[in-house]
Amino acid sequence: MSVPSILRTAARNFLPPGRGSSRLRCRALSSCSNTRKMSSKRQMDHLEKTSKDYRQNAVYPAQVCGIIQESDTVKRLRISVHPDFTFKAGQWVDFFIPGVEKVGGFSMCSCPGLLQREGVIELAVKKALHPPAHWIHTACTVGAHVAMRVGGNFFFDPRPADPPADLLLVAGGVGINPLYSVLLHAAHLARQHHASGGRDYRMGSAHMLYSAKSVQELLFKNTIVELSREFPGQFSCDLLVTEPSQDPARDQNILPVTRRGRITEADLRAHVDPQRTLCYLCGPPPMIEAISQSLIDLGLPKDRILFEKWW
């Protein structure tokens, strides 16, 4: 089965150095390579990193309408947006803050369905000294006015007639944000297919492989597990933590689907079908490169490996 055309436009194909052809010279890969070289001299900001990515033309006013402490280090903003604001699951926003010179870049962790129902989006932002993240953690309040512009080539937006794909979502740390948006959208499509009597897009399976330092840093874990229970045999998850638990009693509810360690090739092999699997990756660049190579070794075509790197 070929990748649906709407998904192919979102792909950033990965092939590690020394393992292939002139496709290594594609703009997406050379851009990533240039970024790594420049980062040793200075930290590139969001607008530089994404200068060649797709962006909508419009910048929309927005207002913070809710703030949730998602974990010890992550705040989730609920933001009321302009009626014309649209996005695809997996995309990010340029985040403009009055009085802050730097422009933030944050992937949406909500899905388009929430926007359609309630007119809001959600962003989960990790604590950092970068001015936009620092503002969110130290100065942002309910009622604060901001502005946003949607961008990004990394998204899941199948058309009703597209053949079903089996999603493999692989996340590291706060790289969960766009993949959680994709997972929520996949669940929305599965419900919509059932409600329409089979007329709308038929969702395949979806498996989430998600690694973080601790159980507390596994964002959205309860909803991820609940979706696996809502769609048994269709949705599933493996949650991994890399550091020992500091509070075992607090972790009890999530332990059945959690284990210590890192994502392995065996984890990937169990959910890779070269004809059906469409893999979305988001996390630190070394993780993306290692997992991409493992997927290639398992026979998954490069055009079925889509990734978003965060720095």
C-alpha cells in the first residue's frame, strides 16, 4: 500500500549518513545537518530552525483561558482562538507574547476535534530559560493575550477515501506533544467512522511507544491508557521510564503498561508491517536517528517514517 498523498507531503524522510544515495542531499536532511553544525556555535531560535517549513500566512489573536500543572516541569495552556484558526494534528504554532522579543515554537497537544467543539487548543510547555517558555512558567496568567501562527510539515490528516494505515507513534520526553495530538485525532476518526456507519475514514491500529525519565514525566499517560481500553485490539501503548521511581505508591495506577528501560528494536519489530505501518517520531535528534535506522533495518520504507526533531 502506498502512502496516501496527503501524508506524503508531511514526510521528512531519514537515511543515516553513509547508508544510501543522492537522496541524502534532500533539503530536509541537509537542513537538519546544518542545524546540528550551527548549534555548536550558538542556539538557533524557533524561527531560524523552521524557516523552510510550511507556515500559514495569518497570525491570529488568542487568549489563555486555562493553566494546568501537567507535571513538576510542564504546564499545559488552554487557549481560546480566533474562529478562523485551523490546524492539522501534529503541527506547531509560532507563539507571540507581548513584551517578549523571542518567538516561541510549541507543538499542539490537542486535536482538531477539540478546536471544532470548543474553540480552544492546548499547548504543553516544559520549564526552561528560553524566554517564551520562561514567560509561560513565571508570568502567564488566565486572561493573558497572545498571538499564534500555525506551521509544520509533520501531521496526520487522512482523507475519507485513503486506505487505512497502522500508526506507530514513538515519543521521547516532551516530544509526546504532536504525537498525542495525532493519537487523539486517530481516536476521533475511529469514533467518527463508527458513528457514520463506515462512510468516513477507516482508522487502522495505533500503538504508542513513549519514553520519559520518570512516571511523573509521562505526560497524558492516563488518557493514553484509557484510549487503549476504549479501543481494545486497535489502540495500544508501551510506556517506558529510564530512571528509578522516587514514589512507587504514586505510580501504582500506571504500572501495568510501564517498564524500566529504553525503546528497543524488539519493541519496534512487534508493531512494524512494511506494507501498512506509518511511523511518526518525535524526540531528541539522537533518538530519532537511532530509531529511524532500526525501522529501516526492519524493512519499513523511508517514506513511511515521518519525524519531528526538537532541540
